[in-house]
Amino acid sequence: MELKLGTASALGPRVWSLPDVRNLTQNRLMLHLLFWAVYVSFFGLLYGSYIDDYYTAFMVELVELPFKMALVYFNMYYLMPRYLLQKRYLEFFVYLLLLMGAIGALMQFVLLPFLIHPLFCPATCTEDNLTVFRFIKNIVNINYVVAITAVIALLKNWYSHQKAAQTLTQDKLEAELKLLKAQIHPHFLFNTLNSLYSLTLKKSDNAPEVVLKLSSLMDYMLYDANAAQVPLEKELDYIKNYIALERIRYGKRVEVQFTESGSIAGKKIAPLILLPFVENAFKHGVSTETENAWIRIDVKVTGEKLVLLVENCKCADKASANTRDMASGIGLKNLQRRLELLYEDRYELEVEDEPDSYAARLELNLLEE
């Protein structure tokens, strides 16, 4: 049964209000009717078996039902939101007991002697039915339905809070991911424009090709990379185009080896998750444009596991200093956080910083859990 206690706001305190009758949709109304039908049936059968008179038991339950319903809904939609859920416990229990006493007295001294007993059980109507003991027994009887519905309402309220907290957490993570992904665009564009600027200074004939490839890469970043997952094939093609662009810039001064093995068909990956490794290999390993520089990139796919190994030389003192600072760069800081958010315990990242080389190994479980 859906019992609406109020609405939660992620931006402020919880505000409680009486339910809008217009919100009682047919489905919700049917749930409430089903609950009361089950309640009447259960206690009618229970008391009917006790007194061996099912007709009387069911009729008594039906006559008492409006009073119990009034008590239940007043408790759920007024007393609980106003007092119990605001941690005003003493006031809640005092008002609830007074209300139960009033309903109990009405049923005991009006409903029983003037309606139930004359119509359904005149032979059993005795003075014993109007004693204080009988009054307390009726209060306990009323307490059953109040307790049941209160527990349902509290569980509903707890679930709403949990769902709201989970939604808020998820929204924060998505916002952080969008921010991290947005940081990649200007970072990558800055590096690529530096390459293009260098070529234009040299009046290189390769500058138009760089512009064309940059346009293709930006198209991928602006459109395809907006998805949560992209085909692994597209991601690798993007990296190959990036490598081709860098080869134009460095020419024969840098030896770049790219190898790919395993089946990538049907595999998907978070977009732009592999680029920072390759980008940093060029930026920190060979950016000084020294002779005999080298970069090795190996991609291996086995089942649902992807292993990326990127190695680059430390070609000069300046390059070595840059490489030592690699971990503090925006690219790898960004990457580390994205891996934590997107792959949690489904990735392993190892870094080896040797005197003459730098290697980063990333292992990803591509199977979404």
C-alpha cells in the first residue's frame, strides 16, 4: 500500500503537508481499498473463529471500519508528519493516546450499546460489555491497525529518504563526470593547437592535414563522446587518429609503435578514458623533440578484459623532469577520478618510473555489472 507522507527536497528540509485529493489516482485508491479489504477479512475470520460466528464478526468489523479509518489517516497524515517525524515524540504519543481514547469511548459507549449490540448480537449485550476492562480491550484492538499502518508509513518514509539520498548522490557523480569530461576538451585542444602552431611557424605543408584530422577528432569529442559508452573500435580509431596527428608533428624524430590484438567487436568503453595515457606519453616523454625518441602503445583485448600498455622514453633532463611531474598533471588526475567513478573496482592501474623510461599499464573489465 502506498502511503504518502510528504515530499523530499534535496535543497532544503523536508516539508510535510496534507495529501492533495487530486493525487489519489485510481491505482493508489485501489491499493488502499485492497489493504482495508485484507484487514477486514483477516480480523473477521480471526474473531469469527474465536466466537464461532463469522457473520457477526464481519459485520462488527465493517461497522467499526469508518472510525478506524478516520483514526489511521489522521495519524498518518497529521500526527506523524507534524510530531513523530519532527522528533516531537512526547507530544505525538500524548495526542495519539488521547485520540485513541476518544475513538475507543465513542465505540464503547455509543456504537456498541446503540448499534452493534441491538442489530447483530442482542443476546450477548450485557453490562460487562460497558466496563473499563472492556474499554481498555477496545483500545488494544484499535491499536493493531494503527500500529500496522504506522509501520507501513515509516517504511515508506525511510524508503523515500533512501531513494532521495541515492538520487542526489548519483546526480552529484554525474555532474562530476560531466565536469571531468569537459576538462578533457580544452586540455586536448590546447595541446593540439600547440602542435598546429608549431607547424605553421615552420610553414609546414602538413598544417592543412593537421586541421583536417583535428576537425575529425573534435567531431568525435563533441558528439560520440557525450555517450556513457562508445564502441571500443571507435575509441581506438580516435587514438589512432591522434597518433597520426602527432606523427605529422614530430616526423622521424619520434618512433611510434602501436599494436592491437584480440577481438574488439561488440565491446564498449567509457569515451576518452584511454587518451590521457597516449597524450601524456607524447607531452611528457618526447615534447622536447630530441632525436631517437620512442613511444610504444599496446592494446590487448581478451574476453571482457582490456589491457593498455603505454611506454615512452625519457629523452632528456627536461623530459625526465616533466615525466616525474606527470602524476600531478590535469590529464592523469582527471583520468584517475574518472576511473574511480566509472569502473570502481573493475580496473587496475600500474605505473613504472624507471631512469630511462616511463610505463603505465591499465587493465579494465569491460563487462558492466
